[in-house]
Amino acid sequence: MMFNGFGISVKGKNKILNQDYCLLRHFKNACLMVVCDGLGSKKFSHIGAKYLAKSLTTILRKKQFDFDDLVNSESILLNLWQKYINKQGLNIKDCSTTLLCAIISEKYAYFGRVGDGMIVVFADTTYILEDNGEFSNVTTPFGSQKMKWLQLDSSNIKAIGLCSDGISEIIDSQHTKTFFSEYISEYKRMDSHARRTEIRAWLNSFNNKGFCDDKSIVVAWRM
């Protein structure tokens, strides 16, 4: 797939563990982006976040993801995730996490989400996908309800951004498109080590401004 990108995740202020997990993976005929945000109230949510992302990677690598039946694919993902958690000797209820994902195949791109955080897609128009529910302090974890999906023609995709709510809460809602556009433009040509160092320092600086949650962001662009 003709997409390049990168992801970064940093621990929030005064937190023992980073409960977020993000990744970007390339397969022969697909590209995968994931951001999982483990629920702060759950003791092992950092493990849940990690293994949910890895579970989605596994079913794509093994070609078990059913693009014609997304609900069935969610069931496959849930079952595999539960198996991973069981192998750790943990209860799935203690591993709750949100899920944001983008799967870009040769023909179509699929954007799925459950819980908070944000997906931004630059295509024929710009799509900003996020939940702005009445009860903003209630987070919906994966497995508790069906995911929300958007399907687009892959040929229209120019760039994509996913971020946890630790970053989306920092962004002025009127400038979301500008934020991701400038972020990708500024960092896509930078040396990876310098880029990582600079972005981590920038994200950590928000800890001193009252934004103390874990922060994760993954972006990709058409080459």
C-alpha cells in the first residue's frame, strides 16, 4: 500500500503506566492504524489496550477479517482478544479499552471506532469522526456495543489521523482539520529520531498545562 506514517504514545503526568497503545502496520494488500485507550478505572486496561491492537493485527495478517461483514469481524476480534487476555490469567472486565482503527485495503478504506478519541480522514472531503455524547465522562469500551464504521473508496484517501482523547481534548474543535494537516506536513519529512524526540517533548509539555491524560497519535499519508 502506498501509505507512510508513524505513531507516538506518551504517559500522562503522575501516571504509573501508559494505558494507551497505538500502532501502524503494513501488510501486502492493506495498511492498519490503531489507537486503544485503556480505561483509567480498570487495573489491567494497559494490557487490554495492547492485546486488542495486536488481536486486530493478527486477524488482518491471517486474512480472517471479513470486509463484507464487519459485525462478524468484530466478533472474531472480540474472541481472539478474550483468548489473549485469558492466557494472561486476567479477567476481561479488568482490561477494558476503547478502539479506533483505520484499515486501508486496495479498494476500500474502513474506519471503526468505539469509545472516545478521534479519527480524521482527508479524502474528497474531510471527515471528523468522534463521539460528542451528553455524558462525556462515561467511556464506552470495546465489546460493550457495536462499533461505528465508515467505508470510503481507498483511491480518495489522502491522509489519516487517529488520536486518543488525551490529544483530542487539547485540539480546538474549530481547528481540528488544520491541526492534523499541519502536523502531518511538518513531521512527515523529518528524520524519525528527531521527529520522535520533538513530538514527545511537545506532548509532555501539556502535562504542565492541565492536560494530564495519556496521549497517543497515529498518522499516515499517501506517498
